Amino acid sequence: MGKVLMEITMSLDGYVAGPDVGPDEVMGRGGERLHEWMFAGESSDDTDRRETDHFGNVGALIMGRRMVDLGIGPWGEEPPFHAPCFVVTHRPAETIVKKGGTSYIFVTEGIDAAMARAREAAGEQDVMVNGGADIDRQYLNAGLIDEIRLHLAHIVLGGGTPLFAGVRPDLRLVPIRATHGPLATHLTYRLDASAVRS
Amino acid sequence: MGKVLMEITMSLDGYVAGPDVGPDEVMGRGGERLHEWMFAGESSDDTDRRETDHFGNVGALIMGRRMVDLGIGPWGEEPPFHAPCFVVTHRPAETIVKKGGTSYIFVTEGIDAAMARAREAAGEQDVMVNGGADIDRQYLNAGLIDEIRLHLAHIVLGGGTPLFAGVRPDLRLVPIRATHGPLATHLTYRLDASAVRS
């Protein structure tokens, strides 16, 4: 069985999106600066390695409905996921199949059911919990994340969607790796299951 | 002229103290976990180097009144600063002289006056802006910090005193160094003066 990964980019003041997220500004005000590290400034070696880390062994993803509603347009007809995406939602919807192996499968039975289906689809590969912040928090609090890859962008957003608000304070993070790029610090933690699954 | 440094330890969710700071719990609820990296778990080499970084070339410090009111007891008769500490306050008070070179000098004319006096006292050495969060924010927003050493403890506090709330979002942080310890990641940034002093 693979691992359950969470990967997200956060500002120094703890936000994963700027203020006023909406269809016209899917990352919120100023929030597109969070992801600049993905596209520029980092050494290609590092980027290559991270891209491999990120998508290389991921066999299924989990996302929140709001994120998919906002992202499905920009992600286009051949989305970057190349794997089934299980969408946690209260509103049932038909599966949407895109090119390149990506499909959006809507799960209305809660986070545990979405995880069970993602694990089954992933088989020996990893499951990636891919946001938004609310879904990430729910999985963190349920003790279902094995490893978190936190990209800490060197910016201050001043407001927006906080990642860790409402996350249980007894969360135990064991550092595995830190690398420093010109636009972000890349931190990998293992979640200590003894703290969160008890 | 030396540099103006800021050094502070923050939780992953952005807090520099836990909830309910008071005389009986000077770091707030759970907040003492922030500073565990200073006392345990880090390799002695790293600790030595950081201690040297921290106090080696500091000729004067700046602190907020509340921090001094809470800290002056615990810091004792020979405080760890070994330099004059300029305390930004609205309430005038007599200078307090301790052993080992530490004195607490109360400045009522605002942050610029405190900086001028600290720079004068430090001469060629560095000035350290030493907290609390409110004083740190004021100096960050005034563009008076050259370098920030941010120790990111691998913990979630769930509430408390946020470091970056109210800091100007156009703050430009240029990474200099990142090291990873078992209890904290140590991040050093240069503040890009072109962004904050304009």
C-alpha cells in the first residue's frame, strides 16, 4: 500500500490562498504569487526532482468540491493529474472523464469513503490529498496523512485562507527534508501517527 | 554601522506565543514548546553556530514593554543579553542595570528614537529587535529590519499571537539560508529594502 501525501504551498503568514477567492481570482488577491516558485527561479534540477516526487508515484488524488469547481476550467482538457481525482462533496454529480488519465469522481459519503476509494484506485501507489485547505484540515485532523510537503513561499499575503486554522494542536510533525529556493522553502514532514490516531 | 536583525521562533501556524499569555504563562498555553529547539535535540555544532550568530555581534537590543515586564523576572540578575536593551514604551521608567552588561533603558519617543539610540549604543555591531510580535511588526512595516532569522518550530499552536498579522503584504524576503533540525527549521531572510523603504 502506498503513502497518503499532502502537498501545499503556504505564505509565511500561513495562507494557502489570498483574500476574496472567486471565479475571477481562483487563488484570491495576490495568491498567484504563492505558486511562482513552480514556474520560475528554482534550479531545473530541483524542479525536476520535485515534479518527480510530486506526480511520479501518485495513483489517485483527493480534492474538495470548491477547488474542483474553480479549477476544472483552468486545468483544461488534459489536466496535470493523470490519475483519478476523488472529489469530496455533498452534491452528487456524474463522473467527468478528461484526457491523459484524469477523471473527476464525486464522492458524497465523506472523507473516509473518499480515502477508501482513492486507496483502492491507487493500489501500490500513493494517494495525494490535494486541497483545498478545508479538505486538507479534515484529513490532517483525522490522522489520515502520512507525509506533508509544505512549500513555504517567501511572501506575506496579509489575509486569505489559513491552512492550519482548526488543525489539532497535538499534531506531531517529524522533519524529513528542507531545501531552500529563491522563491520558496520546501519542507517535508512525516506525520507522527501515534499522536493523531490515538 | 552594523545590521538590524530580527530573530524569532514561530509555529507552523504562524504564532510566536500560545493563547492566554500572562504572568503565569509568559509564552501562552503550549507556547513553551516553541523554544524547545534551543535546549534539546539540535546538534551541538548547529546550536553553537546559531548562538554565535545570535549574540556574538549584537551590540544593543530593542524590545517591547510587555515582553520586558513578563521577562525581567525569569531573565534574572545576569540576563542572557549582555548588552543594553532599549524598551519601547509609553510609560517612562528609570533605567535598570543588571550584571554582565545588560541594562533596560526605557524609551518613550517611539520606534525611530529607540532605533537611533540602539544604533548609537551598538556602534559597529548589530542591533537585534527582539520582540514581542507587536514591536517586530512595527519595525518590519517601517522597513527598518535588514535581516530576519525565523525559527519555524515543527508544531501547531492553534491560536495565540500571530507574527505576521498586520505586516505589509509587499514585504520582500530574499532567502539566505535554511537549515533543518529535529525540532525547527532555521530560515534566514534578507529584507529587500527597495520594497519596504519606498
